[in-house]
Amino acid sequence: MNCMLREPSLRDVLADPIVKSVMSADGVDPIQLSVSLRTKAQTLFGPRGVLDRLRDRSMFHDLLSVIAFFAGVTLLFLAAGCASDNKAPPSSPDQVVADDPIEPVNRTIFDANEFVDRTVLKPVAEAYSDDVPTGVQQGLHNFFGNLKEPVVGANHLLQGNADEAGASVARFAVNSTVGGGGIFDVASHWGVPPREADFGQTLGVWGLEPGAYIELPLLGPSNVRDTAGFAVDIAMDPFTWANGTAVTDFVYARAGAQIITRRAELLPVTDDVDKNALDPYAQYRSYYTQRRAALVQKGVEGDQAKP
């Protein structure tokens, strides 16, 4: 007996009564939305599109190799005792300046990333922002944020911030159950807002310097420390170690959807930079460096800081 189920198409999803009711409330025509998203997202999701090519093992492994290299460099520094035994003292994020010794290389990668963004990511993100109902966008944002809570909580614990770790555990438990699998952020309404944390921040909290600024292919701004942290966060994600075709397909689908939702959320910021910045590369580098410094400072202050 064949128990295989046909994968639903975009039209099938949009024809669902619940989805149609949400869209009708926001005045969205499901058929028009289907055509718009299908047209603008074809280069991203279509055959041999960007995401399909990412599934090619050679390209995916090359990207992971770059990340693993910088992760190894950072961990060697840690093994040599470059990190202090105590939390780093707070410093003003506004005074932090990026160390960019390979700026010509970084600018070349930045230009390539900008080309991909202009031709693929930004048009799809604009279609998503304009055509998908706000309630659906918020639900997706909540859902993906909830999936990260276990890793966030683990990093808070590694930073020595037990209260913050407990809050992340509580958020995951509440939103995964009462919040319909994380679609609704019930925990925030109950006074437990989200807290950011990642392993790059954790390394900074314990005194490891950010190292050289790096523009990663497809991934964008980073530095040696945060690149290593990114690799560790991937390793901490339970889905990384789960097996099965369904899990693999979910991981790719989640990655693609997160890219689009995150890009849509950043549209106001990037539009402002593109319009007003004389040097967009320098502006993004400054923004990233200061934001990461602020997150490290927040981790150092820990449970004494307000969320």
C-alpha cells in the first residue's frame, strides 16, 4: 500500500480555509498572492535556483569549510589561554572600531553578496513584506524564534546568567504548548520577552576578542570569533544531528524561510543605508561591530541587566 503523501503546492496552502480566512481579514486575494510570490521567488526556489544549488554537496561543504576554518582558529586561541578567566569588563559599544586587515578581500565578497541580494533576496523579501499578511509574518517570526530558544538558553547558561537561561526555557515550554508550537508568543504577553544569545556572544562575555572583521560569502558580516560561534550554534541545534529525509527537507525549508523573513525585517535598515550612506560597506561594518559589542556588554551585565 502506497502511504506516500503528495507535497502540497502553494495553491493548496492558500486554498486552506484557515489561511483564506486570515488573508480575507487582511484584504488579500489568495490567487493574486500565489501568482506574485511564485513569479518573484522562482529564481530562489525554482529548479536549479539558489536554494536548490545550496543543496549541492560540494557548494554546501565549501561554505562549511570556510566556517570550520575560522572556528578552528578561534578554538586554538581559546586552547592557548587567550581568553580571560573572568567575564570581560563592559565597554562602550560606540567606541568599538572594527579590525579589518583584509578589507580589499572583504569588499570583493561584499560586492558579490550585494549582487545576490539585489537580484534575488531583496525582490523576494519585498514581495513577502508587501503581499503576505502581517499576522502570518509575525507568526513565522515567532515560530522560528521559538526553535532557537534551546540554543539561546544554553548560551545564557554558559555565560553564567541563570535567570536568563531559565527565562528561555520557560519561553520555549510556554510557546511550544500554549503558543501553538511557537506561532504565538504567549510568553511575551505573560511578561517573559525574548532574550538574544549566541556562542559568539558567549566567547566575548568570557574575554575573547572579536578578531578580524570578515565578510562571509552569502552570510554577510562577521568576525573570527562570531564565525566560530556560528559553527558551534549550528552544532548545538538538535536538528543538525537528526536523521531522515523529512528532517533534512525541514532544515532546508526552515533555512530558506528564515533568510526571507529576516531579509524582510531588515528592509527599512538596508533601504536607509543604500539611500544615505556614502560607503555602504563601511556603514554595515560599523553597525555590525557596534551591535555585537552591545550584545557582549549585555551578556557581561547578565541577570542584573533589564531585558
